[in-house]
Amino acid sequence: MKLVFKKNDAEEVTVFQSMGGQLKPFSYTAMMKALLSSDSLEPPEIAEGFSTEEADSIVSMIDQINGVIADAESEPDSQ
């Protein structure tokens, strides 16, 4: 799954999920299900209108999410 970030003329940010080429409204539940099944998010798609700092922050957030998932998978089960 890929997250798509867009900003309108009023500088409001909207996040969508790109799944199979279709944009759907963002849902935490759907994102978690996708993470559990694929183990990572694809690099985000960031539309025009975002500053370099904002775009870097978005990319960093996705990298951190993917890092947490990778770390969790490498930990031995505590049973």
C-alpha cells in the first residue's frame, strides 16, 4: 500500500491510500491490515504544494513506520 498526500489551495492536507491503483480515503485500520500482510508501506506519493521540509518529514514518517514493523518482526516471540 502507498499513502498519497495532497494539499488543497487552503493548505489543508488530505491523505489517501493507493491500493491496486485506486485512491481510497485514509483509514488507520486498512493501513494496519496492509502492514500486517505486506510488512511495509511503499514510498509515499507527495503532490505539489508541500515544502521540502514537509516532504522530508512525510518520507521520514513512512521510514519510521516501516522500521518499527521490521524491528517487531525480528524480535523473538515471547511465549
